[in-house]
Amino acid sequence: TAYEIASCLVGSEMCIRDSRMIAHNIYLNEDGTRMTVFQVHPDSASAEFHMKVAGSAFPKFVEFIRMSGVDIYGKPSPDLLERMRLKAQMLGSGTVVVHEPQAGFSRFGVPVPDAPE
């Protein structure tokens, strides 16, 4: 099931060894037929490292997963973009969309002050 695959992915040694990854979350819809994997990396090099470490595991999921696409938020290196395209082709449609940042900020690890009363 999608839940079993998700549990395997999150608990796997490949994610634990990937110490620079900030977040690795897996979401399932109610009936378990759609899975979304959400990762946060500090930079493209971290995502590249994850793809190198995790890449050998992807063929195990070919018969269980039909990937509809990959969305990358940020500016990936050419190597990362190619690795993501190969992964998307192996597991599904091969669609990779890059969304480059335009504006905004992040507060990972920074305490947020209490809201004023």
C-alpha cells in the first residue's frame, strides 16, 4: 500500500544519513491512492547528495508508484535537475517543473514571537 511505501521511505537509513535535509514529509490522501513527498533542503548541494544516496532505492518502487510529476521550488543545479528528470521518467511521466523564487522569506529554526494580545 501507499502507507507501507511511505513508512519505508521515511524510516529508511537513506533519509537518516542525509543530515543536511531540513524536512522529509510524506502525505497521503484519505483512501491512500495519492502520495505527496515534500522535502526541504538548505541548498541544491544537499538535494544532490540526497539523490545520490537515495537513487539506488528508486527502482524498488517502479511497480508500486506512478509519479505524476516533480515540482522543484528554488534554483536547482544542472546535475540535480537531470537526476530529478531521470527519477521522474523511471517512476512516471517524467514531468519536472522548476519554480524559481521571486520573493519571500523562511524562518526555519528561528523562534516566532508570541502574537500580541
